[in-house]
Amino acid sequence: MAAALRAAFDSRDLTSFGALLADGARWGEDDAPNRCRSRAEVAATFQRLIDDGVEGQVADMQTGPAGILCHLRIHWPGRASRSGPEEVFHLYRVRDGRIVEIRPYADREAAERDLSVI
């Protein structure tokens, strides 16, 4: 699954990415204004970022009991007007062969701790 996820990101193929997601895939905390609670919402959010000119590159990936940890380097267009991080760590929690949750982290250490917890 990690190879398929990397290929989807590298090619910016949201159809392939969407196929990796469970129907009820979650991204973001419950109280976050931009939270996603379905495959369609997650894919739409990624599409909106791409349409806005955001570029991301996979720096590295690792797998563990909880899923796949992806280190992304992000380029925001018009950086001065955007407050998003330049590097993010996403933990893609996997169950039954599908991504059920995307958890963002600001630092690798916290993400790696959760990668080892089912």
C-alpha cells in the first residue's frame, strides 16, 4: 500500500489516491473547520489544494503497525500570504487494506510514536 500511496502522490492521481481510502475516511480533528469525514471529502480537499497551486513532494515514507507515515514537503504558492507548514507528517492509518484516517503531525517524533501504536 505504501508504494501505491507514493505513486498516487508522485503522479497527483486523485483517482488512485481515492481508491486507497475507506468510504468513511477521516482527516482532521472533530473541531477543525476543514475536517473531512468521507472518501469524497478527503479527495475534494486534496483536489482543492492542487487547484490552488499547492505542490507537495514525498520526502520519505515508512510503515509500521498503525499504517504508513508520510513526510511531505509542501510549497504554497504566494508563500508570504499562506500560513501553512512547509513540512508535514501524515500518518495514514490502515485497516482492512484501506486508509481509514489521516492524522497530521508537525514533527516526526510524535508521528513515529503513533505509527507504532495500533
